[in-house]
Amino acid sequence: MSIFEHVKAKARECVKRIVLPEGDEPRTVQAAAKLAQEKLVIPILLGGPERIQSVAKEVGADISGIECIDPKASPKASAYAEALYELRKAKGVTLEAATQLVQDPMYYGVMMVKLGDADGLVSGAVHSTGDMLRPALQLIKTKPGNKVVSSSFLMDCPNKNLGHNGLLVYSDCVVVPCPTAEELAYIAISAAETARVLCGIEEPKVAMLSFSTKGSAKHELVSKVQEATRLAHELAPELALDGEMQLDAALVPEVGASKAPGSPVAGHANVLVFPDLQAGNIGYKMTQRIGGATAFAVLQGLAKPCNDLSRGCSVDDIVATVLCTAVQAQARD
Ligand SMILES: CC(C)(COP(=O)(O)OP(=O)(O)OC[C@H]1O[C@@H](n2cnc3c(N)ncnc32)[C@H](O)[C@@H]1OP(=O)(O)O)[C@@H](O)C(=O)NCCC(=O)NCCS
């Protein structure tokens, strides 16, 4: 079963409300219509109702029955502004500023999720990653027991001998440029959760990647990965996680057996944790462009799910990201 089929089947089990702040963006409107028609989620579109209706007409999308909310005219705006002010006043946000902020659909959408009026949020067909992430980081914050928001790429590789029937989870490739050892440990634990929740990998095997395997090289960068491995073991002793190890030791059974004998992960890893964002971002693009894998990104570690789109996304990409968000929301129930 592909990741898409997996999340589609899961989403139907308990239908979630997902808010789409870019509610008048044509691909978003088409995706919302598709999701509502198939009863996979309850989409909520933010924006001026007339503009949303006219976009729906232009793209031939039936949005009858889909809730559209105009943040500028919403009766809930003042309650959201009050709540935002309470959450951010220590950071210097005034009530006036909060009142302005909630007129912005991104902030309004994040407050809907924060206060439970929606179960998750998807944005980024227009906004940059940073503009999408900042309100979520500031207001929704990390989930209890976690200290860092990061991302995973779900990589579906043509070579089905790799990972879990060709599925590999790569982390972090989008958010944290230069993680500390502690942040790397939390990233690893979040990636294992993503593998379980979104890929149906019941036993994630997490490899902490480096240019060294089990002390074969000595360098401060290697020491950081060793420390992250130690901390991750402390935080999640039940998790099959090992490191530091090179990519071939993580994926190839013979190399794993020779370089890391007795490791519960080496040779059979299905979750790869990269030491920093440069390695992770380059790694996923190499797998995609040279290895022919399909790549799909999600955020992890937030108290409630919010996901980012690429600005070049298709309608199907938005549908898939909304479904992943709904399944992440189910896992929070
Ligand atoms: C994620 C990112 C946007 C954060 O932006 P930023 O301007 O650095 O944000 P700030 O440092 O002002 O932090 C804003 C808030 O988010 C929190 N925060 C930032 N990064 C966080 C993270 N990874 N996890 C949890 N909280 C985080 C900060 O603690 C801060 O909280 P506070 O305001 O309550 O004190 C930034 O790290 C970034 O640009 N990452 C790379 C994204 C990128 O370009 N990716 C390219 C690949 S597509």
C-alpha cells in the first residue's frame, strides 16, 4: 500500500477538521472540494467569501457545504485576539497588535487550531516556509515532552529492498539548520513517530547518520552524533535506534553486519536521521533526483499538526498533505 493509500484509508476512520488559510488560492479550493466530496476531511477555507466563490467558479470546484470564514469579519476574531495577546504578551505583543494579527488568515488559522476549532492546518501554496512556520512555532508550540519542531521526508524508493518495502523516513531536511545533540535526539524520536503514524511502520529502526561508524573516525561532528544517540536512548529506551553510522552501514545488511555487528538497526534502517540540515536537504534531493524516489514532506513535533506545502505544489499534493495532517491529528486524540 502506498503512503497515499495508507493515509487516505486512515483519514476516513475519524474525519478531522482541517483549516486552509490560503482559502482563495485556486489549487487549495480544488483540493478542498475533492476532500469534501470524498468525505475524507472537513475542510475550512479562510478568506473573503466572495473571492473564494469566484475562484471556485473559475476552477469549476463545487464548494457548496464547505465552511468559509472571513477572518476580517469573523465573530470569533476578538476572542482569538484576546487569546493570542495572552499567549504573546510576554513577548511584547499588545492587544492592538494581536487584533491586527488575527485578521491575517495564517494567524487566524493557527488560533483556530490552538483553541480547538480546527484539528490541523495546511498552508504554503503561497506563503514561504518561514512565514508559515513562525505563527505555528510561536503559538502552537512543541508537543509536551518534545523540545523541537522538525520535519520528515517520506521517501518512496524504486528499490523495494531498502527500508520498509522501499519506504524510508529522512529527518530533518527542512527546519533546524544546525541542531544540538539534544535537538538531534528529539528529531530522531519525532521521525520514529512519523514513521509509525504516517507510513504504518510498526517497528521503526532509526539510524543516526555520520561519516563514521561506531567510532571509526574521531571528530567533534562525530561526537555530536554519538551524544545525540546516547540522549535518544535515554529519552526513548524502547526505540530501536543506533549510531553513529554511515549510510551504507545503515542500509546494506552485509555492510551493517561487518561495520556494526550486533546492531539492532544496521543494515535494516527505515528511519535516517541526518546530522544537520545541509546533509538532510542534500540527501533527500539526491535520493529523489538521482535515485528516482518520490519525496513527501511533513512537519513533526508540534503540539497540534500544521503542515507546509511547496509553492509549486499540485492539487494532489495538497490533498495528500491535508490527509497526512488529519492522520497526525488522529494520533493526538
Ligand atoms: C524555522 C524557522 C523559520 C524559525 O524562524 P526564526 O525567524 O528563526 O524564528 P525565531 O528564532 O524568531 O523563533 C520564533 C519562535 O519559534 C521558536 N522556534 C524556532 N525554531 C523552532 C523549532 N525548530 N522548534 C521549536 N520552536 C522553535 C523560537 O523559540 C521562538 O519562540 P518564542 O518567540 O516563543 O521565543 C528558521 O529556523 C528557518 O528559517 N529554518 C530553515 C527553514 C528553511 O529555509 N528551510 C529550507 C528548506 S525548504
